[in-house]
Amino acid sequence: MRLAPVWGLGYTRCMSDLIDDNNIEPSNPAEPLRRAIGERYLTYALSTIMDRALPDARDGLKPVHRRILYAMRELKLTATGGFRKSAKISGDVMGNYHPHGDAAIYDAMARLAQDFAVRYPLVDGQGNFGNIDGDNPAASRYTEARLTAAAEALMEGLTENAVDYRDNYDGTLTEPVVLPAAFPNLLANGSSGIAVGMATNIAPHNIEELINGCLHLIKAPNARDETLLEHIPGPDFPTGGVIVEPKENILEAYRTGRGSFRLRAKWEVEELPRGLWQIVVTEIPYQVQKSKLIEKIAELIQLKKIPILGDVRDESADDIRLVLEPKSKNVQPDVLMNTLFRQSDLETRFSLNMNVLIDGRTPKVSSLKEVLRAFLDHRREVLQRRSQHRLDKIDHRLEVLEGFITAFLNLDRVIDIIRYDDAPKPALMRENWAGTHPRATSEDDYVSPAEGSADGLTEVQAEAILNMRLRSLRKLEEIELRNEYDALLVERADLEDLLASEELQWDRISDQLRETRKQFGKKSEGGARRTEFAEATEIEDVPLEAMIEREPITIVCSKMGWIRAMKGHIALDQELKFKDGDEGRFIFHAETTDRLLMFGANGRFYTLSASQLPGGRGMGEPVRLMVDLPNEAEIVDLFAYKPDTKLLVASTAGDGFIVPTDEVLAQTRTGKQVLNTRGDVRALVCKFVEGDHVACVGENRKVLVFPLDELPEMGRGKGVRLQKYKDGGLNDAITFTLADGLSWKDPAGRTRTETDLTEWIGKRAGAGRMAPRGFPRDNRFN
């Protein structure tokens, strides 16, 4: 059997199922294949998790970013130095540390240079490194880069044994396992990635707020999440915007490591002459491409989904400036923006998933406190290792200084040995310098490596003396050596105290964090908070009237179903043009804010927006292109929706009921089934309910009048029998007030009213009596 090369967990399960289905015994040669596939996929999964997708909680970097920064440091691309071609940088990273595609390396480096993608750029780019419109960076041969001060702060202490090193991929060089990280870069710049079976998505934050939270956590290791939220109120996105997420939701997200933040664009109203105004968007949500945002808004305008929005323009230069023009100055700016927030990416939701590698090995969804604690523990380890490294350096220097001072105290003998002895180095080590050792004049209790051999110099001291320049034999040099020796003794004592006291270590870490806060805090360039906080306004229900400018129109619909909306309220008996073979059917006055209800012979109601109807210059458009009305179903009635009213609906079979107009509004173009019909039965009557009685007339010209309360009120169904027929069916029905009488127009066009209806009043579902004298021949009341 041939297996499709589908790699992933599903592939492993597929192989396992195949082996199990075939009842292959463990001794079968296929069993090692299953084990091999499982082991190799597990190795791949762990490699993806640890070496590609998830960041380290200590320095907030993935391996590719860490290697880029380290390679740039090796190239001496300091923040105050010159730039180098990006191709050179990506080439060095690929050749020395990261054996993957140069395009992937360059893309990762370019992102570190984009001030709209990372809050504190770690790479200073020169050239086209992409923009917020979504354009890609220029090729690596055209751009140049160097480190930023923030990147240098992440690598401060690399030369002082602050972190462990490991061999690179081919064992020719070494690279740091993690960077010292002077600030919590994981939260400062955020991170995102997709691994095998897990993902991460962390928002950027403000460094000053993060350091304030770290300082509080140092003072109170068991600090509550609510207290940390006072120092770190929420993300600080590089593109600004306004966070409208409730505080309790932010707290829950930081407490669990999972959640989301609603982020809106920042906007303001600009006043124009003659009472006009426009909206200017100055900040857009994080990770939203400006060009696609404009395309989406333009599409909404074209499709008339936001009728109150007239136009959108991009006037951006270095800063973002999107201009939104309303169709009318009477529109409320808040209503317009709330509608745009709901239908475009002017409002987005950033999902938080703080899945990180604790100690560089264990993936875990961590809370805000856990991430900060991982950073602080790392800083303590860095402090201890740097202090021990400095202590070792001091010990070595003190040993050398002791040799120098000994040489100065016995200068003639040292010169004599060097001048006349064939092997001066062993001779210096054998010579007895007792009584002239610098410790004899020092009250410090420091014990040097040469303590056990005070009668001679160590190999290090002898080598240093032999390498000494003659100009160093000045008397002034001796004084400087003694001063340096005493100063190093004091520094060494301080370091020993530091390494022995946890409290002093945290005090030193606090001082370092304060220095970092001073360098990158809110008073530094670009350090002030960019993202603001606000309460979200309700945007779910924007009334249609607020969306559309209210204007009078006249709705015209032909017999063949061509509909249009003519401006203004024209005379209803005005001569209008229609297509050949067509004629007028419905004409009535309405407004652009109205919704129209159309009742089809299939018993379905359809809803149309008057503002979206074609203009009256042409013949209009077929209404069947706007709603899904079948070709065989005629239009029974078309009228403007009136809230809080009721309709009488009936079929040709004489069945009907009362339905509220609010129940017949359709949300889709397929309409809403209200009156159920079967076979040859079709919907026939749709009239507004006015009065207290119902009058029916059948095809047999018999009229029946009965009280309105005998009809049920329903939302959907077949209804009840209005009038009984031996042959034929219902021809028309109407509601009226009995006290005012029943009116109709006679063949001459005159209105006639019958007030004495005793002869025709009966029970619902009765047969009725023949119509009064002068009743219209078409058997209709209107």
C-alpha cells in the first residue's frame, strides 16, 4: 500500500492505525518502522518547539533572533558605529550559526527593524525595511543595518561569563544559549509563533511599566495580580490605538496567560468651513495593514453597507492620516465610527497566549507574574555569574600586582636575576622574598593564590615580571600599583559580600533596572506610552435611521417587477415611462430611511432598504435581483414598513390570520415564510389592520362581515377559514370600522358607503350574502 506523504501528527496516527488494522505483531519488521516514525516526529516536534517557534522567557528571543543579534555584535555593528549590508549580516548568520534560508533570516532581521512591528526595535535599519501598508522590505543587497541601544542592553555582559555558550551547528564556533537581557524583552517586544500542537502570541508592553512591575515583585515576591496590574495596566502597541477591553478581562488574561484585548483606532473630528466636518484616523490597530484597511472601507462604501460614509482618503506621510468623509453633516461622528468599528479592522481583537519556554526547555502557558519571575531569576543568575567572573579577574590581577610590588621592593635583586641568570623565571620562583611581600604591609585578610609560597613567586607573577617594561620601573608606578592593589581589595570584599547576600543581590538588580528604566523609560525618545485606554461604547445596534440621511423619495414598481426610487415626493398620478410591454403597478411616497415590505404569492415576505434602491433616472432594476422571489410568484403587495402595526394576510383558498408587521421583517434576501400555501393555492391579500370588523368577498360575489377578534394572531401558518365557498375561492378581504360603514368605489369612480350591514354580518367561515347593489364588478373593495 502506498501512503500519501502527509507529514504531521495525522501521518503518525495513520501509520499506527495501518499497523494495528493489519494485526502486525511486535516482532514484525513494520513495528520498528512505527517506532522510528514516532521517534523522528517527536524529535521534529521538540525541535520546532524549542528551536524555532516559542521564545525563551528569559530574553524573549527565538534562536534565529538571538543568532542575528549575536552575529551583528561579532561584526561590531554597535549602535553608534557604522552600518553594514544586510546581505553580509544574513550571510554570516547563515554560515556561522543558523543553517537555514537566507530569505528567512533576512525577514526575521527586517522585522526587528520595523518600528510598527516591534515596540523597541533591536535593529537599526537604513533603507527600505517595509512599511505599515504591507509592502515587503527591499532585497538584502540594498539595505544596511546595525544594532540599537536596546539590543546592546540585551547583550550586556556576554564577555563576563554571564550566560552559557554552546557549540554552533558544525562545532567550529560557539554561541550564547541565552542573552543576559537587561530588560524583560519578552513582554517589551512581544512574540508570536506556531509550533507543533501549541502556539504563542504575546503583546508588546511599555518598558517603564514592566520595570515598575519587576521592582514591585522584588519587594513583594507574593504580590497579587491586581497589584501588578496597577504597574502594568495593559499592552503598549507600537502603532498606538485605544484598548477598550474591561479591566477585569485584562486581569484575567494576565492571571491565566490566555485572553484577548479589543483594540480600536484612534480618531478625531476636524471641523471644516460651512459647518462641515471630517474624521481623521491617526492610529490604527496593531498588525493591521493600512492599504488593506482602506480597501475594505472602500468596499463597504461601494456596497452601500455604510450609507452615511461618503468617501475615504489616505493622506498619510510619515504619520498615519486616514480621512473619512460623511455623506451629510447631520450624521453623528460616534455613530459613523461605531459602525466602522463593527464592520472593518478599525477595531480588532488581539489574542493573548503566553506560551513560553521556561529556562529554555519547558513550554508552559505562564501568567504575567510567572514571566516576570522567570526574568528576575535570570537576572539574578546573570548578576552572580558576572560577579564571580569579576572576582576571578580581581584574584588574578591581585596575584600579578603582588608580584609587581615584590619586584619593586627587591628591584636590584630582580634585575640581577634577570641579567645574569640563564633561567630567570625559575630563579624568580625559587628566590626567597620573605618579609618583602605586600601582604606584610597590608592589614587585609585576603589570601592570594601565592599564600602558600611566600618564599617565592608564582609562575603567573614571574611571567608578569619578565614581561614588564623598563618604563614601568618608575617610583610613580609603584605608588599606582599599591593604590590599585588596595582598591581591588575593597572591590573584592564588596563582591564577596554581594555573592553571600541574597538581599544585596536584589538591591543590585533593582539599581540595574532603574538605570535601564532611565535609559528606555517614558522620558526617553519613543519611551512614552502609545496605546491609550477607554471604555467601549455600545455598537451592536445602530438604528437604520442613523445610518442614512433622511430624504423624501417615491417608490415605483412596475407589473413586471422593475423597481426604482425617484427623488422627492412626486404626484402619484404623474405619467411615468416603463419598458415596452410593462406598466405601473405600485407607486407610493416614502423616505430613504424606510424599509419596504414585499409580499409574494408564495406567502413569503421580503425586506428591501429604500436607500439601496436604484435611482429614478432609468427604468430601475428587477426586484428579483435583490431578493430571491421565484419567477412564477407574483408580487401581491409592496409597501413601507410601519412598526407596531398588524397585517391581514389571506390566501385564495379563503384561509388567513393576523400577523404583526414586526414578525414579517426578513434578515436575508431569501425572505421569511409567513403564509403557508400548497398546490395551486397562492397568497392573495395583505392589508393593514384598521377597525374592528373584517369584510370578505368571494369569486361568487358573496360578501361576509364578521368581528376582527374572531381571527387569530399568528407569526406563521395556514390560518383559519375566513369564508366558505362551494365553487371558486376568495377574491378580496379588508378590515374596517363597523360604525363608519363599508366603503367601495362604484364603476363611475364614486365612493359609496354602506352603513347598514346587518344582512351581511355573520360568523367567521360562513357563506355570506350577495354583494350590495353597486358593488364593483371586479369583486374588490378598493
